[in-house]
Amino acid sequence: MIQLTARGVIERAGDDLATLAREFASRRCLVLPALLEPSLVARIQQEIDRSPLYERRHGAIAAELCMPENTCLGLLHFLVNDSALFRTIEDITGRRPLTRFHGRVYRRIPGRDHFDSWHNDVREGRAVGLSLNLSTAPYEGGVFEIRREGGAALGAIANVGPGDALLFDIEEGLEHRVSPVVGAHAKTAFAGWFSATRDYLAVLRHDPSLRQEGAV
Amino acid sequence: MADVKMTDRLTVPDEVVYRDLGGDTVILQLETGIYFSVDEVGTEIWKDVQAGATLQTSFDRLLAVYSVEADVLRADIIKFAGQLVAKGLAVVAR
């Protein structure tokens, strides 16, 4: 599989794309192990721990802590909005074209009334979801589940490996949730959606968290 | 502008990340959150930097590819490499 590194996207040994595509078609979700290289995971975890987080309530769907727009969030968008990653996600999911990823960093703390209810993400051209685990310790609970509306779960994944990415499908009639986090450790993730709504390069030029300084 | 010679080899510091965004290369300096766009020829030189090539090697390769005067290309490479170093996007490995 592939890995996002400071030096771009690299290919690694692992399941081939055809195998992953079959798994995704069946379960509508899967894990891409160590999508983000360990040194970047460590750096980003430190940045998140230094950042203020604010309480975010998304109606009856979710409540969590959220990181404001800052350089760390800009870096995450910069890393994930990679054309090679887009092509890989397209091959696994069959959703194409993908031109942009947009997400947020959230943290759910055990015992803090943080939750996530069944919902779908069908809006704004979202085609595929991704949640990158940035937790500093293995958390308990926080299991991602996906199902046909009202039906049995198609897939359930606890995405606890540092830098591992959970990939999940988005379409009418599919809904998902993340179970409450329990135990001693919080769950922190960079979660968002791939879409074809706008080209990332155009978005980057208006990203307040990063600043352009002339072409080299 | 940083003092750079054609015999120099540049390396990329840990606090610099870069991406190919559909043909354009964008280089991000993590400490500052400042990013830089690099054009087609600059991208070719940047690839050579990543490969550990000297600027002279890059010059020889690009001279064979592009229709350009040698003196102009040499000056452009020196200027580009000097900007990379000055902006903290690369360091000279001497």
C-alpha cells in the first residue's frame, strides 16, 4: 500500500489494490495501515496537543472537541491532498474523479458527553470518507460502524493504529457512526471527505492556515 | 541570495514537505506555514535535488531537454537554488 511521507507518496508492500477494492465493495469500509509515516504522526500529535481545542456540537449527530484552523490543519490538508493518493482511493473505491480532501481534527474524551450518532455524509459532493488516527495512545470504544439504513452492520472497525486510516463509503442509504470512547484514553482523528467539488490547488490559495510567499 | 555553486548538492531539511499537485510542485515550510509554488523547470530541478544530484548534473540534463542558451540555464539554476536555500527549503550539502 501507499504511505504519505514528507517526501511525497511512497509505495509499500501490502495488499494489492484489487484485493482492497473487493474488501471495500463488500464491507464499505477498510483500514489503510500506517497511511501517514510515523515521524509525521509524532509531529502532528505534538502540534495538536499544543493547540487549543473548542467544543463542537453538530446538532443531534455529534459532540466533540475540534481543532481550529491552524498550520497543523493546513499541513494535514497539504499531505492528504495528493494526486497519487487520489488515484489510489479512486482505484479502491471506484469513485472518480477525486480532486480534493477536506477535513477537521477532532478529539473525543471518555466521560465528556462526546458522541457520534448514525448519520450519512451525503452532501457537498462527498464521495468517500477517511479518518486518520492521530491518538497518542490506544483508545477503547470508538468503533466505526457502517450499515444500510436500519440494517445490520456491513463493517465495524476500531481504527487504533497510529497513522492508520479508515476509509468508508458515502452514498444514499448508507449510514455510519462511531461508538462512544471509553476507558482512559481519548480518540483523536483527522476526519473528512474526498470529493470532486473543487481542485485543492485552488482551495490552497485561499487557505488561511497556510500562507503563500511567491513562486520560487 | 545564498551563495550556491554548480558543483553543490542540495538536501531538503526535515521541516520541509512537498507535493505534486497535478503537475505543479508545492513546497511547504512547516516551521512557518509558508508554501511556495514551483514551475515546470523548477520542478525538474527539485526532482534532481531529491535524487541527490549536483546542480551541474541538473544543468547537463536540462540542457539536453530544453531549447535554452547554456549561460541562461546556468544562471537560472543558480538563482533557483539560491532562492531555495535562502527560503529554508534546501541546504547546501558540502
